[in-house]
Amino acid sequence: MLASPGAFAEKAGMAEAAASETNRAIEAVFRIERARLIASLARMTRDVDRAEELAQEALLVALAEWPRSGVPVNPGAWLTAAAKRRAVDGFRRAAMRERKHAEIARDLDGESDMSVEAIEAAIDDELGDELLGLIFAACHPVIAPEARAALTLRLVGGLTVEEIARAFLSNDAAIAARITRAKKAIARAGVGFEVPRGTELAARRASVLEVIYLIFNEGYAATAGESLTRPPLCAEAQRLGRILAGLMPAEPEVLGLLALMEIQASRLAARAGPGGRFVPLPEQDRARWDQLLIRRGLDALAKAEALGGADGPYVLQAALAACHARARRAEDTDWAKIAGLYDRLRTIMPSPVVELNRAVAHSMAFGPEAGLRLVDEIADAALLRNYAPLPAARGDFLFRAGRLDEARSAFENAAALAGNEGERAFLLDRAAACGGGSGR
């Protein structure tokens, strides 16, 4: 008996749905494995663009084969083997004139008939180092800082050019140009895709941490635009931090940065009020703080301190964030301890911004006049000349000291310098709260 047209249509629909589900699974696997795959291929080819092309080619092969054969037990190993085989074919087509290419082809030629289990074992030997090597290459000091952030989000984070442009309120062409310049800088400088060793490791690690924290801060306190925060950027920086901490679990500063980001990110939902207005830390609804992120941050901080890193810049900043996280109410905040931590931080990470935050802490611990004395000492710092938080802090000290006319002027100056709409509105509100006369 022949099946009815309706039965055929139903079966076709079921097959199409199954294929669509498999394709979604493949794309999800690729997103997870992409960074590791590119890391392995970049180390092999010494060419970031070619590594990205090979990874994409492996995805196309998977989309063609997996719907028939099923998703393999270890999809990462399968994708890596497929991509490396295509790389070997490319080397062969180019006649493998260079000795390095010949060596790579010989080494990998034997992999073509290996089982998935054997390939997985070979890959896993250096998988962590390969991904770590990619992170260090993307954050190399030969690349401009803003380009490092874009390239890291592209290669390690797997974000598209369009997603990165949206995150940084930029346009696609500008972000694409940054990434292209970064890749050219890597090629021109002959940057390797290995983890640096010895004394070079500490210097290069600092660049990696700087890039990740730059990404986080742009999400935590957007420098421009209408939105006060950009949570997706924070989430991506946290993910990069967790990857790095997993690859370098004995590095206190890596754990310190992760702790700092987790604790700060716990406050994201409470930083903006109705209409996107900025809510300062003492006024935030602490019930909206994410307790899971706080616990993760405190755990990472404890590990960093146990490794002897209590005086590292990121560990100290995490300890400062922890003081706020541990206070159930704003009035429970241990400002004297925070002031002491800033006293330590300024000796190992001297900067006008640290001095400004120290002035805020001292004003809270010892009174507004103490803050005014400290802020006057840094008022002429070039880095703070157009920095809105400086007059904003001064305005707060003056307001609490009862000098309302001066406070209003300071808040108005800060609002004029603010690049973010929510922050500007908050500062103008504070200026209005000073009234038209002096004294309280």
C-alpha cells in the first residue's frame, strides 16, 4: 500500500526538523570549540587569518557530515582533525617548499588515519597551552590596546565584528580595521602562539590582564552612550577571566582579576535606577546584588591570598570590592579598612585615579575635609583634567561639608565632562539638590 502524500509530507517535515536540530547542535558545539580550534591551528600555521579560515572550513565539513553520521563523541577532536587535514592538503598543494611546512605535514600525515580517541589524546596534551598561547598573542604589546580588546573578543570570545561594534558603540568598518591592523602587527612582529617563559611571562601576563579588565570596565561603566552599563561585555570579560584562571590556576593576579570582576559584576543590576539613572554604591538596593557572583569572587580572592598574592594590584582591588560585598547595609561598610587598602594600593600601583579613589575612601572614613585635602593634592594632574569623577568627588565632599554653592558648581562641572547620559543626569540631580544658597 502506497503512503499518502500527507504521510510523505509529515516524514519530510520530521526529517527537516531533525536536520535543523542537528545543525543547531553543530553550531553550538562550534561556538564552544572555536577558540581552542583556532588556537591549535594558529600555532600550526603561524597565520591567524588562515587559522580562522580552516576553522570555518571544518564547520562546513561538520554541517555536511554530522547530520548523516551523528555528532561524534568528542566533537572538538573531530573538528581539529578535520581542519588540520585541510591544512596539510594546503601545504601539499603549495609544494611544501619551506622546511617548517614539510615538518608539519610529516607530523600530521600520520593523523589522517588515527582514531578519534588517538587524535583527542594527542590534542589534549597541549590544548591548554595552545589556547593560552592564542590569548597571549591576541594581547601582545605590539598591538594597540583597543585593537587587543577587539582581537581578543574575535578570536577567543568568538564574537562577530558586528557584535563587537555594537558592544563598543562603534561601526563595523572601524572594528574590522582594528582587527586587521592587529593581525598585521602580529605577523609583522613574528609573534609566536606559545606561552612566554621566564621573565617575559610576567610582563606579557600584565598585558593580558589589562585587556580583559579593559573589556570589563567598558561594560561596567560605559564611557559613552545612553546606557550606563553593557552587561554582555562584562559577561564576556568574566568568561575570559575564568578561562585564564583555569589555565593559570596558581597565578594570584589572574585569580585577583577574576575575583574583582565577579564581585563588581554582582552589582550590575543595582547600578541603574528608573530611566537608567546612575545609583551610587551607598544607595544601591543590596538585595539586587548577585550572591552567586559574590561567592565566586570571594572564593577566587581567598585562593589568590592563599597563594601569597595579597599585595598584587588586582588582588588588592578585589579585596576593596570584597569590603563592600561583605557589608549587608551601606552603613556597615568598613571604610577605615578600605582607606588602609588604598594606602597600600597607591604604593604598588601609583596613579591619579587610585589617589582619587583613596581620597573618597578617606572622606568616608575620616570626614569630608580629609577627602578635600587629598583631592586638592591631585587637582592639577594631567590625567584627571577632563575626568568627570574628580569634580564629582569634590562636589560630594563639599556637599557633606555644608558648602553647597561650591558643591553645586563642582557637580555642574562634572556633568559637563560626563560622556554617559545616565551619569550626566545623576550629576545634574545632585547639583539641583544643592539649592541656591550656602549652608544647610
